[in-house]
Amino acid sequence: MTNEDMFVIVGCLLGAFIVYNIFLMFWKGSTIEGLQNNTSTKNTGLLDNSDASMASANKALEVTANDLLLTNSTYNTNYSTKCTTMYDIINLQMVKIVAGLDPNGDKAVYIKDLNNLNTMFQAKIAINDTLKTIDNVETTDEQSSSYSNQASNAKNSVMSSIGSLKSSF
């Protein structure tokens, strides 16, 4: 037996093996045509464990809320003040970026500065949403009314400036 005969025999065996597997694949019924799936009758999607998923999400929400202590009026007011301060810092940074814009200069720097300006604007929107979340939390203990009114006035000024900013676009 020569090497050529060995290659022919190995080739025939390999070809027969491939044909046999193709035959099993198509005629055994393991293929799924179109959108039919007759092998699985159980829903394995999100609805199977929606109760457990909801319980897990609620537990994570409770843990996060307890970590932040948003229901404590002192922490709530501090978070609001911090957001207001960050909002003011971002406004000043935006003014600084706009003051440095040079449309006749290097286009790459100009586009980078516009991108930074857009990022700052997106940050202001995120801070606004954060303030809305803080406002929606009911506090359990009472703080002195002047301190709470001061934070509330700061929140309202931020909200009104956001409204005027959105109307300018």
C-alpha cells in the first residue's frame, strides 16, 4: 500500500464521516427552521424570575438609600447644597471654555473645546436630575426652617436657570 492509497482511504473515511454528520443534522430534526422552536416550551426570559428579580432590585434600592441617608434632613440639605455648588462651578467652567473659544484658530482645539462645553452641559442636566431625586425624598426629621429654606431657595434658583437655559436652545 502506497502513500497515495492511504490518502485516498483517509479521504474517503473523512468524507463519509462528514456526510453522515450532515445526514444526522438535517434529518434527525435538530435544526430549527424560521422562528419555530419546538424543543423549548418553557419561557426562559425575564418573566420567569421577575418576582425574584424585583425583590433583588428593591433590596438593592433599600441598601443604597440607607447608605446615602437621604431621609435625614441634614444629609438631604447637604446633598442639595453640594449639587447647587457643583452646578455653579460647572457654569463658571462653561464661561471659561466659551471665553477661550477661537473659531478662527486651530479647528481641532475648537472642536475639542466645543466637546468639553457639551460635556459640561450634560453634567448640568445630570445635576438637575440629581436635585429632582433629592427633592422627591421625604425627610424624617425636621431641620431649622431657615436652613431648609435656604437650600430650597438654592434648588429653585438652579431649576429656574436650567429652564431658562433650555429655552435658549
